[in-house]
Amino acid sequence: MKIVVIGYSGAGKSTLARELGLRFVCEVLHLDSINFISGWRERDRKEALALVSAFMARDSWIIDGNYSGFLQEQRLEEADQILFLDFSRWDCLRRVWKRYRTYRGRTREELPEGCVEKLDREFLRWVLWEGRTPRKREDYRRILERYPGKTVVLRNQRDIDRYLEVLPC
């Protein structure tokens, strides 16, 4: 089984991927952990691509994150299922705030050590506006159009709960 989890920042991609990894007993790759190294610095691009490529060589995997520059076309093509978390900006903002309160001053398990949870103006702007530009929405629309038979759109927590209820595991 190969699953890609994409969607807006704060929608719950990492949480859903982690749950799917437990249910399918499958390794999960969080692309944030590939993109960043300690202190929220970006990893060398060649090194990042090598890590993603090596992970994708496995027989089964779950990959969470958008990062079009990290073999996105290959990920989407190879995936058995693509889960698109299409949450409203306000739901994402609430979830980001909750995540910040939970992990403030600490590093989440899906991030490299030294990437302490933060909530700053730049990230808020990303969650509410910059991560939802017409171009980004068009990119998601193209994915849905290109892979209609294997894409599931989840628009809220109820949709995620229903999806998890009917999983064959």
C-alpha cells in the first residue's frame, strides 16, 4: 500500500499519516522532516531528494506533505491512494492554534530535533492566505482531475473519522 496525504497547512496531514501508519503497520515519511533540519533551516536539496527517493523505493509507504519539488509527480503516480485534506482556512487556523498550545517550546515527533513549535506572523499568513493562492488551489484541482479514481477529498474531521471507520484494517 502506498498512500500520499496532501492538503493545506494545519489540516492534519501528519496526524492522519501517523494514524494510517499504525493501522497498516507501515513506515511514514513526513516531508517536513526532510525539508528542515534543526533550527528550521532547509536541508540541502540533493540530500533531501536522495532521502525521499530512498524511502519511495520501499514496497509500501505513507508520505505526508505537499512539496512539489520532492518527487511529487512520482509520488502521486505510484500512490495507490491520494488523500487531499481540503479544510477551510479557519479550521486550519484553529488546528494550528491547538497544535501550538500542545507543543509550544517542544519539537513535534514528526519534525527533526531542534525544530521547536512556533506560531509567528509569517506562518499565520501562510495558513490563511499564501498557502491558498489561486495557483496552489489550481495545483490541487489538477491533481484531483488527473487521479480521480484514487483521490479521496476530506473536508473536515467528520470526513476523516468516516474514512478511518471504513478502512479494511
